[in-house]
Amino acid sequence: MNKEILSQEIQEFITVSLDTNIAKLALSKNPFPNVEWKEIINQIVSKNKSKNKLPTWFNCENIYYPQSISIEQTSSEQTAKYKSDLITGTSIIDLTGGFGVDCYYFSKSFHQVTHCELNEELSKIVDYNFKRLNITNILCVSKNSTDFLNENNTFYDYIYIDPSRRSNSKGKVFLLKDCLPNVPENLEFYFTKTNHILIKTAPILDISAGINELSHIKSIHIIALENEVKELLWVLDKNYAASIEIKAVNIQKEKTDIQTFEIGKTNEAQFSLPKKYIYEPNAAILKSGCVDDLCNQLHLEKLQQHSHLFTSNELVEFPGRRFKIEEILPFQKAEIKKHLQGKKMNITIRNFPLTVEEIRKKYKILDGGSIYSFFTTNRNEEKIVLICTKL
């Protein structure tokens, strides 16, 4: 951690350079010969990445930023706040501290927080930033988390883990046993130090695979921001062996949609041809694998098993997008050319053999506008196009 970067002159330079073309700036002459140019460039890049993701840090003076990869990998403030609202207690240890965003929010729900980070440089940066943010109940420890747990007798209310994939792991298969720390291997040991564990994983992790690797899962939370799934949260309680609750959470600016399901509780979907309204579930619900339960919960019907679109004659509140169907077209060349060619509209495909790009190119459909179209398959296995108005 180079404290020269915190000088008033360099901090002012970083602030005025936030909107500068970084590629061009990197090729220019360093006005501060006592500090490596790449370090200053990194501060500008990392601070820029924090503007929307970490506004608390961005708006605080003299924050010291690590390599930009740490900003990319950290939780956003919205998802960190969700975690701090989810659990509470006296003590919590974060075994994979990183940039410390989750710990910052845990400090509002726990009396004592331990931030354990193997990277000594990053640990120093985080400790310094916590002081700038006036946080006094977080202990920063730069050690291997397993060694640290072995060396002290503290029993924590919660252990929090955000395991990272090993750099030498091959292929696209994402298993928890391929991450550091190896949570499945260490789970029994962790439960000698706590009764409650919260695990964050990337959304690429298959939920069924996670369930197979872990035990004592009480609930799974799928967290999306503005309809983009950002992370999965796994709540584990020692000796818990009952059914698993799954929550599909979509955090938006104006509201947060939360839909609750139960793993293993099957509700068969009911099917119908398109009615007056069409509904598209948010990304968190689609990730949950519990889409069919919406038929039972909201009294809706699906267009087709794999289309994952719902319909009704009465408009209902829905965790996703809602549309009024204006026209239903068979997917036939003459019909599409007559009604859609050359028009401007938003296209969504659901269980359809062509991509959006192929449809636009083939039928010369322009992007944008106020018309929404769904290219999909109905219950009779017929390819159709729904022309809609968004509600």
C-alpha cells in the first residue's frame, strides 16, 4: 500500500481524471515521478468501477483502491445489504474477506466482525478503508482462514464464505470442491466453530450440484439486480435436515420482488393457449427451477412446458414483466413478412429455434420502439409470435 497515492495532489488528479480516456492517459507522461504511473492509473480505473457498484466508497474521500479485479469480484452494496438484513448476531467471521464490502454491511448487524484475508496487501488496504468509513467493529486478519480458526477458540454466531474458483481448475464445470476454500471438505470443521454458515457462490453454480455437495442447507437465496442474477446465497444450520426453502429475489430501484418456493414440493403446471395477458418471470425465478409453481401460487397457466411464459384473462401482480397481447400470429413466412417486416420492435425468444439476431436479419426487423414481440411455442407445439404492449 503506497501512501504517497493519498497525497492531496494525487487524489485531486484521480478525481479530475475519472472521465478521461484511460488508454490515452496511460500513454501520457506521469506528472508524479515519485509514484509508479500504473499505480495511479489503477486507482482511476478501480474508483470508476466503484461509482455505481460501491457508491459509499466512491463518495468517501481518500479511499485506497486495490487492483480492479478485487472491485469486479466483490459484492455490490445492494447484495451486501441483503445479506446483512438476512442474518444477525454478536459475532461473524468472513473467511474470504476480499475488499470488505460484505463485512462493512455485516458490521451493522453484528457487534464484532472478523475480516480474514490471505492477501496481506489487500488486508492492509481494507483495514485502512474501514477507518476512513468510520467503522470500528471490524478486525482485519491477514492469515489463512483455516489456520486462524484452528489457532483461536472463538465460537462465532456465523461463518461467511465466498469461495473462489482455483486458477488451475479446468473447463466450465463449477463445483464447490474445486474452489478455495474447499467448503464441502471443511464443512464438518466449520461446524465446530459455529452453528450457522452463509455461503455466497457465483450464479453459474448449478443449484442441484450445490445441494449434492453440501449438507444442512436450510435455504437458498437467488439474488438478482435489475433482472440479472448476481449471486447465490446458501444458509446452512448445524444438524438441519428438513426441507429446503428457495427464495428468488430481484432487487430493483423501485421495489424488490421475492418469491418463495420449496425444493422437492412439486406442483404440476397447467397449460393454455395465449389469453389476454402474457407474463415473463424474472431471471431469479428462472434460475430457481421452480417456475411451474407460479401456476399454483398466482393462478396462471403456461403456454408450453419449456417456453416459461404464463398467461391469463385477468391481470395479476407478477414477479417479472407483464404484457397485453395485441395480436397472435402463426410463425409462417407470409404472415411474418406481411405484419412484421421493416417494423421496429423488441424481440424475445422463448423455446424457439431461431436467435433474435437471425430473426432480425431474416425479416428486416429493427430494434427498439414500444412494440414487444415473443417468438415462442404454444401448448400444441406450434411456433407463434405474440405482438404485445408492455404494462
